[in-house]
Amino acid sequence: MSEPAALGLTGKLSHARIWSLTWPVIFANVTTPLVGIADVWVMGRMPDPAYIGAVAVGAAIFTALYWLFIFLRMGTTGLVSQAYGALGADDEGAADEVVAIAARAILIAVALAAIILLLQWPLGLGMFSLFQASEGVESLAESYFALRIYGVPGFLIHLVNLGVLFGLQEMRATMYLNLALSTTNLLLDVFFVLGLGLGVEGVALGTVLAEWGAAAFGLYLVGRALARMGWRRRRPANVIDRQALVRLFDISSNLILRTFFVNLPFFVNSLVAASMGDVLLAVNAVLMQLFFIAIYGIDGFAHTAETLTGYAYGAGRAPELRRATVLSMFWGFVVAAAMALTYLLFGQAFVDGLTTASAVREAASDFLIWVVVIPFACVGAFLFDGVFIGTTYIREMRNAMAASALVWGIVLYVCLPIWHYHAVWIAMIAFMATRSLLLWGYYGRIEAGASAAAS
């Protein structure tokens, strides 16, 4: 079996190799929050915090929805990277197998998007009933939702495209794709809101157009990557393969459960903040954008861990799998320290740049310490996530997430009456730390599985 030249695992995996794969992902991931930051920034030019709150509520709904379907990206990455490792880039069947995996995932994405569009009215009604926002916030958020829902099909296809590109180690392509999405959304936000004065409808419309544009650009990048592997635009004959579909549905169902438990704290954060008034809801939106910047930087190494460990597992190389995990974890902590120091020194400046509302600026200063501390709790959770996704040990990850969500719920319930909004961040740190410890306990099974595959 030959090895893809792009992987470079012919010997000891180096720090340089980790960085060569990761820097494009970090760059793209750090700019990914531009979608949310652009929304908050243009709404922050408005005099009433209700505008930021409305976009925060609407964005929380779509974040919850999209995170529930993140299995389209994760499952595709794991399956593609393992196929890549098992077959090799110059095996004539490798490209066809990757196309078949992608086609199955796109079929599922289109079917799910159709269901969401058909059920958009009861879905919106149910989601908005969970928030205790003011009447002004809710009215604006409903207008946002009514338009934003039509970007769902494009974004789900975008997730599949990312999964294929990550699995094939096309990290620069994922960077171009995420940058295209973020930059387009930013420009359209400015045009529709500050230029045409469309308000929250302009924010929603800009995001919808950006998501569909990313889907089209992603399909082009995937096709180009497959062409380099030797794919001659042949239609895969085994898309409706019973065994492959059963495995895909098993991975997907467990990833859905895992993602539900991961997303639950973030969604409840918005509910809790909304119940505390428009100012704290806006504060939560601003601080979450800073948090997302930090974790997207760390998550770059998780993506590298996904593709390297998935490849090593498919090839039956347990030592390479361990080294990829250790090196990714090391650099994850380095990035966490850098982000923590940045927020310690310049956190208030970032807040002031995101909103002109003095009440929001003043309130946010009381909680900035949490975005300094929390990156360290996220490293193990995110990096082990990448390892378990790449090797498709999804059931173990699902169990760890469920237990971590239980710990989070208990901590939030106990701390909320005492420390109020601070309790949201205390519970989140407990959630991340528990994820790290439990996934570490399961990790030995993965190395054992890779060793067994080699024998």
C-alpha cells in the first residue's frame, strides 16, 4: 500500500508537520467568528441593545440547529480520512470511495434541510417559546429567523464539503472556504444594514447569501481535490451501499446525541442571559464572540488531530496516532495561553470595539476574567474530540458528553442562585474539564484498535 505524499508520515511526525496542517485551519477558524462578530458589530451601531439581543437570540437558535447537524462535517471527516489512510492516494479506488462517502452525506444533508424548511413554523414557535426575552427583542428575532431559515440547505452542504476537505488534508482549501464565507457575510452585512438600512433582516439576508455561496465554492474545491487524486467525474456505483449506510447512520446518530449534549450549555447560556434582561443578553453575545475566537484557535489543532489520527488509524499505525495526539495537545495549550494573555491585556478593548452601548461595556467588564480562564479548560476537550472523531470512536465520545452535560447541569443549578451570571461560566468550565478527563479515560481503546488493525 502506498502512502499519500501529502501526509508526510514517512518517519517521525514533527512539530513542523503539525503546524503546516494547522496554521491554515487556525487562520480560518479565528476568522470564522467574523460571521457572528459582523452581526454583533452592525447591530452594535444601533442605539438600542434590543438589536444586539435580537440577533443573539436568532443566532443562538441557528447555532443550536447547526451544531446538531455538525455530524455531517465530523462523520465525513472521519470516514474520508480513514479511507485515505487505508487505500492511499494513488489507489485507483480511493477517489471513488471518497466520492461515494461525500454523496451519501450530501443526500442526508439535502433531506434534512427539506424537513427543516417544511417544519420551519413549528420549529420557530417552539424555539422562541424557550426564551424569556423582551417583546422588542422577540419581534426583531422572529424577523431574523424568517429569512435566515432559507440558508440552512446551503450551510448543511457546506458542512459536508468541509468534512471531505479535512479528511483529504486539504487544509488550505478549508481556509479559503471559511474565509470566503466570513468575508462575504461581513461585506453583505455592511451593505444591507449600514448601506440600505435593512436592520435585522439585512443581517439575516447577508448570512443566507453567504451560506449558499460557500456551498457552491466548496463543491468546486472538493471537485478540484478529487481530480488531483485521479477522479475522472465517474458516478460512484456504491452510494446506496447497505453496509456503508448502516455505518454512516450509526456514526451520525451517535454524533447527533454527542452534539446535543455539547450544544446544550451554549444554548442554555442564552436562555439564562435572556432571563436577566437585555443588557446581560447583549453582554453574553459579546463575550461569547470572544470565547468563540479563542476556541476556534484551539480547534485548529483538533482538526489536525482528526485528519492525522484518522489516517494513522486507517493505516494501522498506533505509534503515529499517539504522537499526533500528543503534539496536537501540546500546541493546543500554547495557543490557549496566548489567547488568555491577549484577553487579559486587551479584553476590554475588544468589548468596546464590538458595541457602543455604555451599559453593555460597563457590565461586560465584570465578567471578562472568564474568557481569560476558560481556554485552558477547553484544550483537552477539543483535542480529544478531534481524536475520537477522526477514528470514529463516537459511542465513547457520546457517553463522555452525556456525563459531562450532567455535571454541567448540576453545577449550574447549584451556582446560579449564588453567583447569578458568573455561574454560567463556572458551569461551562466544569463541563469542559469533565469532557477532558472522561475522554482521556477512553483514549486507550483507540490505540488498542489501531494496533489490532495492524496485526
